[in-house]
Amino acid sequence: MPELPEVETVARTLRPHLIGAVPVAVEVRNRNLRRPLPRRFAALLEGRRIETLQRRGKYLIAQFAESPAWIIHLGMSGRLVFSLEPAPLGPHDHVVVRFDRGGTLVFTDPRRFGLMVLADPSSSDLLSGLGPEPFDEEAFHGRYLFELGRRRRRAVKDVLMDQRVVAGIGNIYANEILFAAGLRPRRSVARLTLRDCETLVRATRCVLSEAIEHRGSSVSDFLDGVGRRGGYQWRRRVYDREGEECPRCRMPIKKLVIGQRSSFYCPNCQR
DNA sequence: GTAAACCTGGCA
DNA sequence: TGCCAGGTTTAC
């Protein structure tokens, strides 16, 4: 579910409720996430005031006055919802955090591919390998992709989704970005011109910012930090639209599988 | 490189 | 019943 626009949406919607709040009661109902939560997890979180809530790639990072920070990844089906009047808990509500000034944050994740870690962000293995943020103009630009592409022959979609190359892009937005850039998902990065790479970078920022404006995609079940659905699923041009008309040229959208992930593209508009 | 692994739910 | 799903890691 959650790629950069969804995680950014969660961060923005949670900030007003979490900044300055102190977890007073942390209940771990199931510690078997992607990495098992340590026994001392609750104790390490309780009593510490949240000072900032940041996004890095698909990770959320809550910082306190001192290290360690609370690093969260929502995996495929993870959800982080704050509410003032909590509903009864369900079977996939794994972590429940109550705050000093009221309100409850519930981490829900049916598939348990999500992750929570207490670590120093500057030394965490989770964050250290991440590539630049897509909106970082200093680090993520056409030449960067162009130089990177010359080193190895690889499908451009594969490269876009590689978190070491650029952080935050997953399957939905990789498809949408490639449509916006007019590039086929299978195109080898080795055969992209510098201009292609510049177009790709522009398309990346354009698609991601449009998705953030619409508060992310709720293809099936994404909810933001206060339990609302996103709106970008209605604006998807190609993702999960096999056989439908291309919004530009009306040719049927095609589907193929790259690296075990479904890819959607217009055979006419993308070359 | 590619496949399978982790897990549950939804849908044909 | 089998396949597919927003992600990432590990093993051939």
C-alpha cells in the first residue's frame, strides 16, 4: 500500500496530534512484525515527548529529545491511525499507544510486513542504504540517473523502484511515472539519453506531488493518519487498468510482469 | 539475475 | 481452490 505519497500523507495528518505528545501507555498485542518487537519496546517509548515526525522514503521517523528514534515502516498493509475515541480493537491491531493529552494511535497490519524499530536514524541499517529523496534537487537529477544507467543494463522500472537509487517509489507510482515520462517499463536505463533521464526526474516529481495533493492512493484499503481514504486512485492513468483505454490515445493499456511485479503501460504513448 | 520467503484477505 | 496484492530480504 504505502509508497511515498501515502507515507507523506500519514506524516502530515499525524503531526498535529503527535508533536508534543507523550506516550503514556504502550500495548504490544502482537510483537511478530517483520522484525519481532523487543520486550522492552513499550518501556523505551513511554514517557518520552515526540518532538518531530519526519518521512524518509517509505519510513516514518518520530524523534524525541534523545536517541533512539521510533522508526516505522508500513510494509504492504500497514496502517497508523490516531483517534480521540478509539473503536474496539481488531485482530490485526498490533500496537496501541495512548498519549498523555488523550488520543490513541493504533498500528494495524494484517500481513505483518510492517516494521517498528527504536534506533538512531543516523546509524540505522534501515535508513543508511536509502537513495536520495525524489524532491532533493541537489541529489536527484537527470545526470544522476544517466550516470547510474551507464553502469548497468537494467529495466528502468526496476531502477525507479530500487530504494538505493531513489527513496519512496513503489509499484503504483513507478507505473504512473513511466507513463508520464512516455517510457516503457522494460526500457533499459543504459539506453536512456540524458534528456530521457531529465524527463523521468520531472515526471517523478510531478506524479508524486499530484499524489500527495490527493492524499495518496486507496487502491484497496489505505487510510491516512486520521482514518480517511486517499483520492489518487481515481487519478491513476495506467496502474491496474489493463485493457482500459489510455487516457491520452485510447489504445488499450497492456500488462506485463517485471521482476515479479505487475507493470501497466500504453504501447503507443510509451516507447 | 530470478525465485521464494514472510503473512492475510479478497476475488474469480 | 488458486492466484493476486501497495514491500523487502534472503536464498539459489
